[in-house]
Amino acid sequence: MNHRIVAVPDAVRARAHIDEAKYKAWYDASINDPEGFWREHGKRIDWFKPYTRVKETSFGPDNVSIRWFADGITNVAHNCIDRHLASRGDQVAIIWEGDDPADTRRITYRELHAQVGRMANVLRNRGVAKGDRVTIYLPMIPEAAVAMLACARLGAIHSVVFGGFSPDSLAGRIQGCASRLIITADEGLRGGRTVPLKANVDAAIARLPADSVDHVIVVRRTGGAVAMEPGRDVYYDAAAREVTEECPAAHVEAEHPLFLLYTSGSTGQPKGVVHTTGGYLVYAAMTHQYVFDYHEGDVYWCTADVGWVTGHSYIVYGPLANGATTLMFEGIPTYPSVARFWEVVDKHQVSIFYTAPTAIRSLMSAGAEPVQRTSRASLRILGSVGEPINPEAWEWYYRVVGEERCPIVDTWWQTETGGILISPLPGATPLKPGSATRPFFGVKPVVVDGDNRVLEGACEGNLCLDESWPGQMRTVWGDHARFVQTYFSTFPGRYFSGDGCRRDEDGDYWITGRVDDVINVSGHRMGTAEVESALVAHPQVSEAAVVGYPHSLKGQGIYAYVTLMQGVEPSEALRKELVAWVRREIGPIASPDLIQFAPGLPKTRSGKIMRRILRKIAEDDFAALGDTSTLADPAVVDDLIENRQNRA
Ligand code: 6R9
């Protein structure tokens, strides 16, 4: 195959931390002697007690256990703040750009230290101690980072829930980890519209057993009126006035959990992905430095929300561990205008910009003019994450946004991996539009066929990892068996990502998307099972099957096949109601794009829904339906084809 290849620009290579030769030497060392490699690189963070042990990992089949730097003692907040105070106390740590362009805050490392200490004391006064779980349900305001770091300071474990999730989803996540304290805001503000965060928290708590939650701390964002339950709810500003800024950083072991993050899988309800302290921070910081070729003086902006792993690793922990200036944006790409991203780039002189293909595609549809109205001269490196970037979007990003000056790092990774696993390095890797290219140091991808046979050379198959890396998730909260089952049982002895990929003749990786029942809508992960269970919870729905289909803006759209209860007539009104129902049950990101009422679903004789067929119909790929003769009732397929819904 011929790919367009963009060579490493000389100017980029000249100042890069890693060039081609260094990449090769370090990569080989990291694979041949992982113990020695990570023993050295683990030193990039401060340890109260240095580790002597480094890599203690096993991917089974008998025992799955992952431990890094296990006898070391450290603290993440110390590493992200305190250790920078002497050298860069007055440097800006967080630039905050509000939804309204007139709203900006700049917080120095010294100020961040004070704010985190204060928040930590507010939590400590309410009984939060090492190992306790704290749920954070905040908009993109600096207090979100402050709350995360305050938990880390105490050794408490945070669970950030994306502000777009419904009360039901929030309730499940509060209960899942039994957190007794919630940090929220009165309201969020996005694109000029308010989001009723505190009201959602109240509704979530109302769904939980009595006395599940002791405290709700409410940050004032809009000043909107909210109900406050005496004895349980307190405004953060009032609570903060009663405490000092002094709060020592707890000494925690390297394997002490830092955070949980609920994520969707192919089965069941979302699971709490557990990340720990030492290895996670080393990996987040190291990938941030090398993948983005971060240098002193850079202004770095990742447009993700802190509700997702990208926000954890590449807005908060990686950049702050490196003493960087990280920009946090409250708004959306199209408000007040479609040029907002580029206006913010100019306003704050952003040099490294990291976003998702879905944002690029939506801005692309508005044309080049709004981009060209801005200078963007400060930009040096562009990044992409969340889903495969299609070559058209890549080219537009490269030519129009970066004016062919800025390498694009297409970073493949997952909530489970903690940090970037496959990506170009700006000074080392020639770019191929649409390819995530090469593994990061210590990462050993393998491509296997359905029988767990390793494929060599150019090939296509299932993407697995054969070696642990320090940022890897350690377990599923409260359910280690589910961890083993989900990631290490499909292909015994290896970590299975759930993604398919192609490896080309140069050894570059092309991620082709999920091969399981997880779909990726605008870069957000959704389990089809979750949407199905929301649909069947509706009193008029008897059965539902959900699949993804190609969507020009979102990457994938949600296509739901719904069978109604006997006697219920399909109607437009019911269709609308079901969409609203799912939004309410899970959140707006799970809204079905298309609903097809179907008298029956294609099932095998043993009663299994044949999703392959439903996927093909949703994709308009009727010729590829394959063998339908094993169906219990082959005639349902004709009805499904005849009544399929038109794609966007
Ligand atoms: C970081 C993040 C993970 C899934 C992953 C894959 C898809 C992410 C990608 C990509 C192709 C990339 N994905 N980055 N696919 N190229 N550069 O997104 O985590 O929300 O857990 O999603 O996203 O399918 O398995 P998460």
C-alpha cells in the first residue's frame, strides 16, 4: 500500500527531546530490559522513600497482578505542585478560559498549592481520610483540578463523573464505590446554557438508600439558586473560609489507588477502572513530555473534559507533574463562534493543542475562513485522541489549522491504559494520516487472530499488549475477577484492548475501531448493552438491540432496533419519547440517533441476537449480510431491511 508520508520537519527534530535514533535506542532498551529502563525513568518524580522494586507484573493465565515501584512512597499532589514551588512558584499552572470569552483566570503554582491545601482541609474536616472515595461532579472550572489534587493530597480516591451524565448514571457511580462525599457546583455553563449539576446530585441521592451520602460540597459557579439540605450541603466558599491552606501531603505507597474512573464495556454496567499512584504518574508525565515534545515555556491545551481519562492524564496529572502551564476550557468549540478554539489559541499563545477528531470534523464543516481569521502562529504541535481520525479530517487539521508546520500526534490509548500507548513522537516519527504509528517506550503491541495466534509482519487482527507498562489499570473496583475476565481471558496471557488494528509493512499501526460491543460516539465510549438496558426499562419496550453505524460528524451514531410490547403501536411520538427516555436514563451522549421499530429481531435458534446482521443493516451493507440460514426466523431480516431508518 502507498501511504502519504509526512517527514519529520528539520526544525522540529532539531529541538525535540527524542529523534529517530534515540527513539530506537530507548525503545529497544525498554523492551529488552524493562526493569532497568523503568528503574531509571521512575526517578522522574519525587519519592519520599525511593523504590527498590520495579516491575512485578503477570498477565496470567493463572494470576493477573500488576505492581510497579511497589515499595516506593510518594504523593501525587506533592509531585504536581509542591516540588515546583521553589523553582516556579510564580509560573502559571492553570490558565482557565471560561465559557464566556470575557471570563479568564490564571492560577500560579503557589496559588494552586494554597487552593488545594484549603480544599483538602475542607474534605478532611468532613472525615475524608486515606482510601476514602470522593465523587467529583463538576464543570470544567479550576476547582475540578483542585478537588482531584486535594483528594490526592489526602490519599483519598477520587471518582470524577462527567457533568453530562444523568442522575441515574451518577447514582450508580456513587453507589458503585460507596463514596459518602460529593463535590459539585450549583450549575455548569456550556455554550451559554446552564447545566443543573446540583439538582442532578439531589436527584441521584434520592435514588440511593437513605444516609448513603454524608456531605455535598457546592462550588458556586453561576450563582443560580439551588436547594441546600441543612447538615448535608455546604457551599465551598463558606467551608473554605473556616480552614487554613496548610495541609501536609499524605505519604502513600506507589500502589495506593489514586482514582477510579467508570467506563463502558461490552457487557453489563460501567466498571470502575482503578489507577494507582506511582506508576500512573511516571507514565502520564513521561508520555506528556515526549509525545507532545513538551518544553519549558510551552502553553499546553487539551480540550477534553476532566470527566474522561484524557482530562485526568493530559489536563491535570501529566502536565502538572511536568511543571507545565495547562489550559482548561469550560466551553464548547462553536460558542460564541466556530472560531473559538483558534481565538483561544491566539489569546493565550497556545503552542501544543490536543483535541478529538469529532471536534475537527464539526469545525471542518464550517470551512477554512473562521480558522484563517486567526493567526495560530504560536502553535507547534497538534494532537488527536478518542477515535480513529479519518484522512480528510487529518489533512484539514494539518493544512488549515497547522499550516503544514505542525506535526499531528495521533495518540491511541484507553481509560484502562492510563496514558498514551501508540503515537508518533514529533521529532522521531514520520507521519501517516490515519495511523497512530509506533508504540511508546515499554509498550509491546501484538496482533493476534481469533485463535490467539500471533500475526507477523503486515497483518490485520486484534490488538493486544504483551508487556505491562507503569500506567496500566490495576483492577476493576471491587471486582478483580471481572478485570481478569474482561481483559485477559479472550486471549489468555495477554491484555486485549477490544480494538482491531492493521499493521503495515513499515510496522506502523492503524487502529480500525472496536471489535466488541462498544461504540464510539463523538469520542465517547458507550456500551451498546447500557443503551439497550435503558430502552428495555421503558414500559412499552419489550426488546432492544443497539449497534453503531458510520456517522459523518460523530464517527459512529447510535442505531437502536426496538420491539414494542404487544398491542403498542409504533409512532413518531413514541420514537421521540424513547430518545428523551435514554437521555434521561444515561445522559445526552447516549441519545439514539435512529430508532427502528421492528416486529422481531434476528436471533439464532438458541435465542442469541445476531448483531452482525443488525450492524450490516445499519451500515446499509445489505450485500454483506452473510449466512442468515441459521436464524430462527429468516423472514425478520426482510422486514428489517425494508423499514430501515435513513442515516444522517
Ligand atoms: C483515551 C480514550 C478508548 C477507545 C479505544 C479506541 C478509541 C482512542 C484513538 C482511538 C483510534 C486513536 N481510540 N484513541 N481509536 N485512534 N488515536 O479515548 O479513552 O474513552 O477509554 O476510549 O477509543 O477504540 O479503545 P476511552
